[in-house]
Amino acid sequence: MCPIINVFGFHISSFLLFNFLGFFAGALLFKFRLKNSNTEQVRFWHIVLIIGFGAYFGSKIYYLFEEPRLFLAHPVEVIFSFNGSGWFGGFLGCLLLLYIYIHKKEMTFMQLLNLLAPSIPLGIIFGRFACFMAGDGCYGIPTDLPWGMSFPNGTLPTLLKVHPTQLYEILANAIILWVLLRIEKHSFARKHLFAFYLLMGSPVRFGVEFIRLNPILWGGLTAPQLISTGLFLWAGIYLMYHRYPLPAFLPRKLLQAIKTLL
């Protein structure tokens, strides 16, 4: 692929360029949706900065748990470079900071996430294309399939034909983005769009992990698969809770606990 590209005479990392474009595209889509929601625009830059901060440092914390020896051996290099990161760490970091920020404001946490939901697959499309261009190791295991690809010039090169898992995720997230924008026309989906994203996005990542190179963590599953499973179950329970009333015979404390989580 092409880790370094020439833009008007400047040599730029394709990984950084397309990740920046993805962040910019996601922010523009969010700004458009925020404007149409009749919410004060002053929040836009606050939320964008929070997402940027949460994504960056959340991904670094995730990498600390994923590769503790490498992180501790070169902490400054890992923290202040765009190498050494994990998507789920950035995702969870954003959720935590957004929850803290939006607490006790007129917009609820879930209303904010519903506005942000389509920006997530849009950002992933650009992010995975960045990985594809850089050949940074996000590719999959060796394959004999006709569309297998090698990355001899990647930042983590391989001469073997491997699954281009980046392209699989690009296609899947393009479909998810299209579906989200379509189902938003229905009132129930519009009120719970973020949960619908998790319901579609989590199985995609879960499935792709079977042909990626991430190490097994527990029970034959990788860390992203375990996180995807948790998010999928939460989304399913959340949607069922908001679609169907809870049985009245359940203990009051249990009902209160469920309402707090959902």
C-alpha cells in the first residue's frame, strides 16, 4: 500500500491523513444533526474536543492493558505518537467523558449519543481506510481466497496473501451507516439510534476478529470480541426494555437497578 503520500509536495502519513479526514467528516455530520435538533450550537466544539481527547487517551489506556511491556518500555513514545492505540479504548474513553460532560444538562446522555451514532461508522470507514493504506497490521490471517492481499510496503509489512479485513469493515460500516440513516425515519429507532448502531456494529467486529491477528484473551475470544459481546447484549436488553414494559412482579429494587442501567 502507501504509508506515505505526497500532497502538494509535502510527504504526509496516509494513516494520519485519513484518520483526520474521518474525524472531520464525523464532526461535520454531527454538526448538521445537532443543528437540526434545535440544540444550542455552543456545545458543538465542546463535544468535538471531548471526543478527540477521549479517543486519543482512551486508546492509549487500552494499549497499556493490551501491551503493558511495550508501553512501559517506551511510555513517552507511545503516548505522544499515533502508534500504539486501540479503537475500543478510544470508544469507551469518549463515552466516559461525554457522560461526565452532559450530566445535569438539558440534553440527556442517550440523546447526545443518538445524534452522534451515524458519525461512528462514518469515522470507522475513514479509519479502516487509513489502516489499509498504511498496512499497519490491521489486516487478517493468511488466505488462499482470490481477493487476498499482501502489504509489502506497509508499516508492518507482509508478503503473504492475507484477508483485507480493513475492507471488510469498510463495507460493513457503509451498510450500517446507510441503515441508520434509513431507520431514523421511524420514531422508535430515532429515539434509540445509538443502541441500534451497537446492535449492528458489535457483531461486525466480533466476526472480523476471527480472521484478524489479535491475541486470544479469555474463552477463545479476543479482547475486542469480549467487549463487542458486552455491548451487543446491553443494546439488545436496552431496546427490549424500551420496547416492552417490565413485568410488574419484579422486586422494586431490581426494577430500579434496571432503570439505572438502561
